Amino acid sequence: MPYMKNIMVAATFLDFQVNIFFLLFKPRDGLRLLTCVYKMELQTLYKELSQEQFNCDAYVESLARKANTANPKSPLDSIASAFKDVSSDLKVLDMHLKKKERLIEEACRKVEGEHWEMVALLLEKNEKASEILSNLTKRFTNISSGVTFLGYGLAKADEPRSRLVEKQELIKYFAEFLSGGQPLSDVISNKTKQFEAAKAIQQLSLIAEELPKNEYGNVRKNIMKTYNDIERILIGEFVSALETGNISRMKEVANVLSPFRGYSDCVSAYIEHSQRGAFVGRDIFFDVKSLSEKNAVTIREIFHNPEHVMARFILNLYTDRLLKYIEDRLSDRSDPERYLATLFEMHTRVTNLSDELSRLELVSDSSYLATLRGKIFQSYLETYPRIEEEYLQTKFRLILDKFYSSKGHEKRQFSGISTISELKREVQAAITAKTNIQFSSSDLSSRGEILLSEEAVVIILQESKQALKRCHVLSYPNKRIEAIASHSELLLEAILSNHLNYALDIGIQSIPLSEFPKGAQPPQITFYDTVHLGTNIVHLLGKHLADVVLPMIRGSAYEEQVMDRKEAIVTSLEGKFQMGLDRSISAIIGWIRSTLQNEQRKADFKPENDDQLAMPTPVCLKVSRFMEREIGKIKTSLDGRNLEAVLTEVGIRFHRTIYDHLQQFQFNSAGAVNAMLDVSEYRKVIDSWKMPSVLAYFDALYALCNLLVVRPDNLRQVRSGELLAALDNSIILSFVQLRTDFKTSKLFQNL
């Protein structure tokens, strides 16, 4: 360490001072004075140099300051002289410490040698002690083997003698029974000899069973009477010990009684006594667990066959306490929902109880508790599938009926869209077209109301999920998958066939006819919402099947069967979706066609005054606003490819309607401008759809209308434009013929 070097330097310096004192003073006085000075300087120098944070630079600075203070007139000489003195002192001190270091090293080597001599001596003594211990161990082993052999020989020699003594006693007792006496009467009354009497009478009973009944009937009778008396007394002793909680006495009596036929009565007495006042809480399952866990310890202490006794103990709890409790809870079947919920709860709680008892290892056979549970619920599980199926059918129907009631709709038997109803609809459309008589479809619909409910379907799926949980737990393993498949059929029937299919049939019939009388109001079409809700319902059902149903039947033949059944129904419903959408589009286009035919004036496209303000015609604006409203509904209700397909179909039909409508008029220059403005307005509506394929039709129609405006000598140039070049000449000619100057200007020659 740093301060040790400092001390060595200081010590060398002090050694130098000692020599100076002996030269200046008498030995005795010099020694006394030297000792005093030595102590003072050593303490001062040691205190200064032994500091842990000793700084050499600071020490040098301190010496310089002291030298400068001593001789301020020549500070450099003073500092040099001081440094020389200190350097000399430190060298002397270093020599002195090295000398002491050598002395200390020699002393250490001497102590180390003495230590190794002592270690060698101890090793020698330890070796001798180990040898002595080994000899003693061998001698002890030999003596122990001899004692064991001697004890075994003595026991073996004594065993025949003990058996002979026992046999002698049995012969003595049997001889007394032959003479008609009661040889064990005095032993029975003596509590200290009751166990001896019990052992003797047990062996005599076995002997008596081998005797002929005719010759030894009385002997057998007397032996059995004594046997029963001793057995009764011992059982009484056990019960008394049981009442007082004397476990050691109970253990002694139980061991003696174990070969007796009344041993089971002893076990029954314990079981009955242990359950007195035990079931006072509200949770019988907790009481059963705590009681079993508590008595398992006591049973192991008392009985020599604790597993058998514990099995009987649990059997009594299951078939007596739990069975009566469950029968009381499941006695009322008037409410199937509550009955099924209670059955599931009871079965789950008994299963959890059995699992907890199995973890405690109270019985050796792991299937024993499962067998007891099966016996408790056997009668309930046999009738469960039928009750569950009837409940689900009723519950699904009630959920849907509640929804229809909230809508004020009375569901009726409806066979769907038949050929007769289709013929009737066509006849009505034809009559409307000829006579302007509008037929109402309110008798076939629910006044345009949507008879679909996601909330009702969600409730049905929740009921299904709960039922599947019950089915997975309460169904027999060999019938579980079949029951789940049957449940899936009920679910598909309720949601797709009974609810969605019915709503589609009613929704299709509520769609207005495609023919409208003059002045008819815009149709109120709600089938889009039916499609939207129907699609959501199919998605909900599909997710439920994928997440809940299919994992339970994965890998079985029923998995494919359920999915095929679902796809078949959905495919059938998709046809009705398409039919309803087609009729909805027809109603939209029908109203537009009727409005254009009845409200578009010839003067709109052939005005007498060419100076009137050019703007879209009123009927065009009316049709455009109607189309925007209907398309908004369609976009809200549909998405993806369905939306794209419907918009494409509407756009094509709308284009064809406008095209055919314009073909019915003659156009002068001002009227042609109005026609172009109308087509431009229609094009704005289509442009908002973001459907380039449909927009191309209206671009071409706008270009055709441009033929009605251009100068005759520019027709050929416009005809060769990009949009019109691909069109057939007959189409171009049909539009050019609509110009009022077609014949006068001989426009045919300009094409």
C-alpha cells in the first residue's frame, strides 16, 4: 500500500537521527532524549505518511513553503537545501526499513517451518486414528452380524413353540366347547384379554366352518354365539373410542376386528359418526371436499386398509349426500332452460370435485370417482339429448317470434316464390303498363319493413354456444359428435331457413313492380337493407361454425356434412339475393323510364325559341336526384364484388334507358344542347360511382349527342373521333337522323 512506502522512508530517517543523538550526548542522557524525540518524530511522520489519501505533490509543496518561510531572502537556496535534507532522510529511512523487512522474513520462515513440522505430526496421528477406526468398524460389523444371526435363530426356534402354544390354547378352548361349556366367558368380561379372546374365537370360527354340521352342530352354534358376542363387544369398544376421539384405541380395536365379518360395521360406524353435523354450510361440494381431506388423515391412522375405507367413505358421500342434493335440485323439469343450466352446473361441480379429490390421491384408482359420477348422473344423461333438442327448437322459435311481434308482424306459412306468384306479378305489371293501374304489394309484404334482426341471431348464437358447452360435457363420448352435428342442423334451420329465407321471400314480394303509372311516386325499396343484414347474418353464422362448432367435430365425417349443408342452404339463398337485387334494379329503371316517358316534353329538345337559357331539363334533374338517392342506399348496404356487380348492372340499364329515351325525340340546335346537358348531368351521377366501365357508356352517349350539335360539314370529322370510331355506322346514323335538319341538309352524305 502507498502509505507503507511512506513509513519505510520515515523509519530510515529516524534511524539516522538516532546515530546523531548518540554522538552528541552521554549514552544514558542521549538515550532518554533520543527516545522522546524518536517517539514524537515517529508519531508525526507516521501520521503524515500513513494517510490513505497521501499526495506526494502536496507533500513537496508543503516542504517548499516551509523552506521559503525559513529563509525568505534566498528562497531557491533554502528550498534546494531542504529537498537535499529530506532526500537524505528518506534514503536512510529506506535502508532501515529494508533491514527490518529482512528480520521479519526470517521470523516468518522460522514460524512456517515449525507449522509444517506440526502438520506432519498431525497427519501421522490422523493416519493411526483412521487405522484404529477401520479395525473397530470391522469388529462392530462382525459382532452385529453375529447378533442378527443369533436373533434370527432364536426367533426361528421360538416360532414353532409359539405356534404350539397357540394351538394348545385353541385345542383347550375347542375341548371346552365340545363339553358344552363357555370357555371364553371370563376372557370376554376382562377388557385386558378381549383382544386375546377375539383372536382365539376368530381362529375357532374358521375351524368350526370345516366341521360337519350333523355331528358338531351344537359346537358350531356355541362358537358362533361367542364369536358374535365378542364381535359386538369390540364394535362397542370402537364406537366408544370413536365418541371420545381416542384414535389409538380405535386403531387397536380396528386391527383386531379386521378379520371379523363385522369389520364393515366398524367402518360404517366411523363413516356415520364422521358426517354428523358436517353439512351445515351452503356449499355441499366444499363440505364434501373438506370432510374427505380431513378424514383421510384419520383413516390412515386408524385402519390397516385405509384405501378401502376411504373408497367406502367417498362412496357414501356420493351416493347418499350428493345424490340426494342433486335429485332435489333436478326434480323440477317444468322449465327446461333452468333444468339444463342446473344439470350442467351440477355435473361440472361434481367433475371439479372429483378432480380435486383425485389430486389429493385419496383413492388409488383414478377411474373410481368418474364411475361414481356416472352412476349419479346416468338417468339424467340418458334423457339429456332429447330435452336439449326440444329446448333449442322451442327457444329459437321464441326468439324469432319475439322479434316478429316487436315488428307487429304475424309470421305465416309462406311457401316462397312460386310460379303462380310470379305469373300473378307479370300479369299485374302488364296491366299497369296498359292501363296505368298500380297494384299494391302490401298484401304480400310487411309494408316494406325489414324482417331480419342481427340481435335475434346473436341471441340464438349465444344460446347455441351455451348448448354446445352442455353438449360437450353432458353427452356420452360415443354420441357427442353426432349430437353436435344435430345441434348444427337446428342452428342452420333456425337462422338460414326459418329467419333469413323467410325474410328474403317477404322482401322480394315487397319490391314494387317494374311498371309505374303516370305521376307515380318514387319507389321505396328496402331490399338493399335486407341484403346487407342477410350478408352480416351469414358471416356471423359462418364465424360461429368456424370458431365453436367445427373444432368440436374436427376430423370426423360430420365436419364435411355440416359444411356441405350450410353451403347448400347459402347457395339457395344467394339465388334469392340475386333475384331481389334484380327486381330492385328493375323497379329503379322502371320508375325512371315511366318518369321520362310521362314528364319529358318534346319542347325540351325542340324549343321554338333558340335564345332560351340552356340547362338540364327538370325531368333530368328529378331522375338524377332519384338515382343519387338509390345509389347511396346501395352503397350503404353492399360492398366488395356485390356492390361492383350491382352498380355495373344499374349503370348499363340506366344507360340503355336514357339511350332509348333520346331516340324518341327530334332535336334542333338548342334542343341538342339541352340533351347534351341532360346527358352530362347523368354522367355526373355515374362519375361519382368510380366505375370507369360504366362511365365509358355515358362518354360515348355524350359524344353521340354531340353529333346533334355540330355543323353539317364537321360531322365526318366528329364521327372519326376516338369515342365514336368504334361504334357501328347504324348507331351513328340512328342519332344523326334525330336532327331536324337531317333531310334538308342532306346529312347522310356527310357521314
